Amino acid sequence: MTSETPAIEQPVQRPRRRDEAIPSRRERSVPRAGWMVVSGKEFADQLRSARFVVLLFVLGIAAVIPMYFTADAIRTAASNITDRSSLFLSLFAFAPTAASTGIQIPAAVDFVRLVGPLLGVAFAFDAINGERSGGTLPRLMSQPIYRDDVINGKFAAALSVIGLVLVLIVCVIAAFGIIRLGIAPTAEEILRLAVWVVVTFLYISIWVAFGLLLSVLTRSAATSALIGFGLWVVVTIFGGFITGFVGGLVAPISGTLDQQAAANALQQTITRLNPSTLYFEATSALLNPQVAAVSNPSTIGGYQQAFQRVPSLQSFEQSLLLVWPHMVTMLAITALFFAIAYIRFMRQEVRA
Amino acid sequence: MTAPSTRPTRKKIGRARSAAGPDPTATSHRRVEGEDRPRAPIRTRGLTKTYGDLVAVDHLDLEVQAGEIFGLLGQNGAGKTTTILMLLGLTEPTEGQARVVGLDPARRPLEVKRRVGYLPDAVGFYSDMTGRDNLRYTARLNRIPRDEAEDAIDEALEQVGLSHRADDRTEEYSRGMLQRLGIADALIKDPDVLILDEPTTAIDPLGVTEILDLLRALVSDRKMAILLSSHLLNQVQHVCDRIGIFAAGKLIGQGSMGDLASRFGEDVARIEADVETDSDSGAARVREVFAAIPGVTSVAAPRRAGEPWSVTVKPAGDSTRVRRAILAAASSTGLDLTSVRELPPSLEDIYRRAVERAAHGHARDVR
């Protein structure tokens, strides 16, 4: 029988048949990891998908509407205050009041705080169970890639899309400020904005990782979308009430002044279980140099110090120091969700 | 035989992304020269998979040679898909071992998957991409250089007869077309082994013939080893060189149709004869003549005009002699005999009997 090395004795139909006897040569010659192929395809898919267009539109509106009203407010503010160093940043953080109706419009950052989680969940909720229900997962897994290449690639693709959208929107707002209002950012403002983009990215990553986890745990994309968006509503609307309520139960404010201060600090820690709170605190410290502290003092001495402090502008390093723990925490939450999703996915059966 | 061949694979455990060092398959080829038989591309020894108390696959010994089609036959839940997943390294065996193209799929899944084409049961494609783009993605995952991939894609689409619809989105494909695309998808990497899980379900009868012809051509031209699982017995019977009957995780019989027939058949052969008769008395005479031949156990008259007579022969080995005797009897008695032929053993009968026998044997083991 001559069947062991079919490549040699049969007429060469295709040129690539020749190196079939040494299968590893080709893989060495093209050193590309499987997850990059997966994420490349997923990235392209996301950009062409309807959800990308819709979310870009929603976020675009979220960026443009406050900007329109902010422009007037900033113009008047700019003529009055000349020493304010954060004029450029108020493009993002300033919550304007529409002059005609008197309705206060949320700032761009508040919009991002609301819509960011939606964006995160939307790009990940069907990552794995979509493949499962489409019957493509067994086929994908039978290709020469590792199992984690699939989940890594999908996570990377979702994060890339979000990074892209985020940078795009920040650029649009900044360009509007520079061209239309003529306010040029200082180097420090650019740094602050850059860190704010990173913080926002981490904040949305939490929700991407959560969406990915849902897509691993649930069988149908509809279920995970429902859970994901439902939780988004609960967290963004009722999150503050819930953490406040739990905080009040765990650490009621009573006793001596020092005890009250300590209880208050503990309550604040509990509210920080909500990523939205973390993001809010980090944003306010980054985009407003006047914010000197994000935590309530835990002793009466701390309060006294805070009152005696001369109001001054924080340097970039000082602000960064304030939000550093927030960033690390958000990264940790993301890593936790992704780790659970990863482990569960690796242990799941391939078949549908 | 297994001990020396495992050694080169054991050296590299885990995620060896860059396959450095001597190529394991090259060394295995050299080793093979000393052996009298070429190594089978698919081999399993005592392969076992349990889920808790449930034994999905029970000490499976299987060999599929290059250049043959092996049909895995079994009911739903018999362990066919689990076996296939273990061969691809997508599920780890609880016990025993498998060798695919000489490699352990549990330890070196990437190299195995690089050389094994797999068509999953109920294959799916990305519905918003064209058939061609779906195949391109597969080619990229296999690290096939772009220009080679385009040629391979064209060829594979041609082979499964989908060239004219290649640039339509797969959401517009019928179930049968998806199945064809799945076979093309498995062929893109130019595999040495093809594993097909229910390849012909949902394909129309004419398409099935085309697909089965394609499989035969792949086996004879490229010396591929093909393992296919199916519950469509007559298709398996026609295309497979050897058949394995799978029940409750056990391979209860394997071999060619003839082997299986002699093992599980009743040792009877069926002969069909077309006889022109014009009256009832003629039919009675035919019956008389046939029944008189030694070895014939029963004679069944045609239910409708134009249908053949059916003659049962026992033992099966006598069938040739009986056929000759029918011809001789026809000429000597003046019957208007137009044709005599032996029916191939029915896989359905064999399968039913094998499963029944295994079930009884199993019951005896338990009690």
C-alpha cells in the first residue's frame, strides 16, 4: 500500500499540495495568531453591522446636542472668566441650559455615562451564543486555532470598535471647539482628555466583558440582550438608590461625629460598587481641575482640613493620582468578568 | 506499536505555537517503512468518554485507512458525534487514546485540525457573508496564503457545484446548499482526513449522488481517509468501504458489508427472478419449480404484475448454486424467465439485528 504519503506519488494538482508532508512549515512562515484572524473578521463585521451605524448615530446625537447648547454658554463664560484653565474641557463636562426652554441638558460626559454601557453590551451580547445558534461554532473550532482564540479575538474586536467610536466622538467635539469657538487646548488639557478617554474606555470595557459573559452563559442571544439591557436600565436609573439604600443599612450614620464620618465614608465605598459611580467620580476629577478630592473624609479632622483648604487648581499629576484607584478598579472588574467568561467558555462543550 | 509513536508528541505538551524541531509526521513516516502495513490516519485504542455516570463512548477501537471511506452508523445519542469531537481534539477523552494523522488530538489539536477537514452536524455559516467570504475566513484561519486560498476556494466550490451561487449571502442558501458549502469548507485546507457528520442530510437525491461521487473521487485520487457518520443506511451502504455499527457508545460490529452480513445476517440470501406468467396456473407452476430446488426455503410471488419473484436461500453460500439451478429449471420446464439476480444484503436488516443482539448481550451482562 502506498497510501501513507499521498502527496508524493500523485500528480500535483495544486502547488500547495507539495509541502503537505511537512505541515508545520507553512505555519512557521506565516506567524499570525488565530485570535488576530478572528478579531480581524469580527472587527470588519461590527463596522458593517447595523448596530454600529445605529450606535454611532445615537452617540453622535449625544455629542452634538449638548455641544450646540454648550457653545453659547461657553462663549459668554469665556468672555467673563479669563483665568479659567479648563475652558476646553468644559466642552465635555459643562451641562448647559437651553436658553429658550430653561431645560438643563446633560453634558457630553453624562451622555457617555448613560450610553456607554449600552454600547458595551450591544457589541458583545451575542458574541458566543450567536456562533452557537448559527451553527458556526463547531466549524470555527475545527479550524487550527486554540479555543481561547475565539473568545479573545471577539473581546479584542469589540474593544477595538469601542475605542474607535470613542476616539471619533472626542475628536469631533474637540474639533468643534477649536474651529467653531476658537478655544485651543493646552497640553495639560490634552493629557486630561486622553486619560479621560482611557477611563471611559475602561468603563465601557466592563460592560463589554459583562456582555461577553452573558453570551457565554446564556443559550440565546435574545436572552442575553434582555438581561444585559435590563441590567443597564437598573444600574443607570436605580443604581444610585440601590447602593444608597444598602449603604444606609450597612452603615447608618449615628454616634459621635467621628463615627458618623466613618459611616459616611463606608457608604461612599458601597456606592462605588456601581461602576457608574466610579466613572462619575473619575470624570469629575479629570475634567475639572478644581476637584481636589473624590472621597469623603473618614474623620472629623479630615473634614476640618478639607474646609481649611484654599481652593486651587489641581495639576494633572494630582488629578491622575485621585482617579488612579478608580481606573485600577474598573480594570479589575473588567478582568473579573472576562476571566469568568473565559473559564466558562473553555469548559463548555463544543456541540450546540 | 503505539508506544514508540507517542514519544515525539509527548515532548511538547501544551501550547506549542511555533512547531520547532524535527517534524513528527516525517519521523513517523520513516518509522512506518519497517512495518508491514501503513499506519492508519485514524486510530483509536480503548477510547472512552464519560459524562458523569453516562458512558458516551465505551472503549472504542477504530481504524480508518488512507483511501477508504468508513461509515459510522448509529442512532442519535449512540456516541458518534462525541467520538468525532475526540478525534478533533475538541473534547478530551476520559480514557484511552486516539491518533489522527499520527498525532494525539488531545495534545496537539492544532496540527491535527490543520490536516483534518470536518463537516459538523447541522453546519452553519455567517449569514451576512457570501459563501466565498465564509470560505476565505476558513482559509485565513488555516494560514493559507491568499493567492493559494483563492485557487483552493474556486476548486472546492466547483467540486461541490456551488460556483454559480458563491457570491450570494449564505442567508439565501437552502439547507442542502449550506451542506455543500460545508463540504467545500472542509476541503479548503486540502485535508488528509475528512470527517463528515451526517453529510447528506437535507441534500436532494440527485445532489446526494453527486456528493457521494465526489467523496469516492477524493478517496481514490487523493487517498484521503474519510470517516462519515450517518443514519441514512442505504447511502452508507453504497459509498462506504467499511461500516462500523455504533450502539450505546460501543462499536458492536465493523467491516465490509459482506463481513457484517455474515456476522449479523441470518445466513440467508435473497434472489429475485422475473418470470413472465399469463395465468394463475402459470404462477402456481413457477412456485412449484422454484420450491423444488434444494436450498430454497421460501418462495414469494409478486404482489403486483411486473414485479419479480423473491426466493430465499439458506445457507447464503448456496445462492450461486441456486441461481444456476433456477436457470437450468427454467430452460428445462419452459418457464419464461427474463432475469435472475441476487439481492445485496440489506444494511437495514444487519443494523437492526446487530443492535438487537448488542442490546440482549448488554442486558445479560448487567443481570
